[in-house]
Amino acid sequence: MAGLYYEEFRIGMEFKHALTRTVTEMDNIMFCAMTHNPQPLHLDEEYSKQTEYGARIVNSLFTLGLVIGVTVADTTLGTTLGNLGMTDIRFKNPVFHGDTIRATTRIKDMRESKSRPGDGIVTFEHFGHNQHGKEVCYVVRMGLIKKRPA
């Protein structure tokens, strides 16, 4: 199991995730189709040329999912029991087709679960950046994490 157990996390711990991902036009189109999002900023090149971006931008919820997904192998693969919530989500800069996204995670807080003594709650800060070092996504995520088996 690649993920860390609750006891292995420490507040302030940082992960610079080696896995990166170049976002394609197909990623954006498929995500919009699967989520029934007809926003022309994501789908209509001619419309988007007239906006401040000058081209289509990637659906921000795809960006959020990608940034969190990239972190799983290093942090919670096989040890998470689920997400409990996400807050403070921000998208400082848009993602365009062809951008390569990398992620960094910092452990913000942790505590033992009051209702589940075999588990703990870890608060993650995830940062997503493009190939130019510009922040494209930030999220605070709370996860229910397994404690090490006795």
C-alpha cells in the first residue's frame, strides 16, 4: 500500500508530487460532456476568442480533480476512507489545453476521529501549478484516513 497511515503524517509535512499531467482538449471536452456542462468558455473556440482569455479554458472542476488525483499515490492510496469536505477552493489562473499541471501537498492539520477510534482526520492543502509556475488551483481537503492496523 503506497498511502500513508494516519500516524505517518505530520503537520507541516510537504510532498512535491513527481507525477505531472498535460491537459488535452479531449480531457476538457469529455469532462464537460460527462458533467453536462455546456459552458462556451470550455467548448466554443470562436466564442472564447472574444473573451479575455483568447481561447478555450479548461473546466475548473477538472483542474480541481486532477490536482487532487495527482496527490493520491504519494499520500492516501489504499489508506483513505473518503473525503469529508473541501474548502477554500480558488483558481488564480486559467488552465489551457496543453498546460502541464504539477501538484504540491502540505499537511495543514490532523486529529483523531471522535466517532471512529480506528481512524483519523487529516487536513491537506493542495496546490496546483502550470508549467510556468503559476498557481492554477488551491484547495483545503479533509480526509478520513485509516490508522495503522494493530
